Amino acid sequence: MTRPSKMYKVLRPDGSCAHGGKGNWHLPSGRRPGRWLPAIASPVLCTRGYHLVPAMHILQWLQAGYVVWEAEGRGARTSSGDKVAYGQARLLRRVGSMDERALRLFAADCAERILPIFERDCPADDRPRRAIEAARGYCAGTVTREQMAAAGDAAWDAARAAAWVARDAARAAARAAARAARDAAWVARDAARAAAGAAAWDAAGAAAWDAAGAWQARRLLRYLGAEE
């Protein structure tokens, strides 16, 4: 029998909704899960119901300071692939939260993982690598925000230059890899999306996108203090 995938809920620290909806979720106490929320008939995505997400889609809802909870749903449900609306749901346990520093380090990890795609097609251009190093240096306190932003700008210039790489697939993958490095220095959350896109373009398939997303989910959960 296949074990059901874990589901998660992103909330504000006090248990209140962070992305629409009203009221607070009941928080777990010790090893005891939170109480089930009142049943809602015929849940509809983005309209009514208790919305949970699989690990691969936590990031699109996560912001610095928000708390991730492992959760479960029951009763009527409807799904779009990246989220599920349940008729009832409850929180099982606290997974963790991330500050801006942790999110940026996670973004640097994502960008660094697919950096070889860019360097394979643009071996003489080290601007994306320097942007990743600047992001890590900023987190360590050895690089200023201005220096990090300048490195991000340079990586963006590298991404635009990668558009002239001869092969279309290589061009798209190399450009996305440079964008991931740029985003590690600019907007941390975007780097993971660019990294997944680079991996998918490089391998030319949905399976590569899923594999990249699965790796990112495992990495994110480690930063949150949990394992998928």
C-alpha cells in the first residue's frame, strides 16, 4: 500500500491565515495534533475549503517569518496538482520557519546545483558564480548589500548574454541558470523556480522539472528542520 504524500500548511506564527481566508488554525500541543477545523461542504479551490500543499510547492507560499506545519485533510476534496482543498483539515506538527538569511542560502544552493549548465556553455563567464558567492558572503557578513546587488546585476547581464548561445535548448538552460544565480542575490525565492526551469530545459522534459522540484523540496525541508 502506497503511503500518502505529506501535506503542509504555511501560516503566520500565531496560526492565522497567511494567504487569504479568515480565523486561526488550532495549533498542536506537544505530541497532540491541533483540533480539526469545522467541516466545509463541497470545497472549491481558491474559494472555500482548507488548502494544503505538497512539499514541492511550499516555497511559492513561504515568506521569511512564516511557519510551515505538517497537516492532514479529510472528507471532500478537490486538487489542482500544486494544492488541495479539503472539507476538513488539522495541523499535525510544526516543521519550522525561515528568515531571509536561510531563504537566501537555500536560493544559493539551488542556483549552485545547476551552475554547471551555464558554465558548460559559457565557460569564460564567471559572473553567475560570483553572484552566488556574493549571496553567501552577504549571509556571512563579509559582503555588503550593495556589493551583492552589483553581483546580481552582473549575473543578469550574463543571463542576457547567454541568449546568444548557439543551440536553443542550451541557450534557454544557460540563461535560466544565470537567472538563478542573479535571483540568489536579488530575490531569494525566485532562484528555485529558475533552477528547476534550467534543469528541465537542459534535459528537455517534465521529468527533469519534477526531479529538480523534488530535490528543492528536500533541501527546503532541511532548512526548515525536517526531512521529507
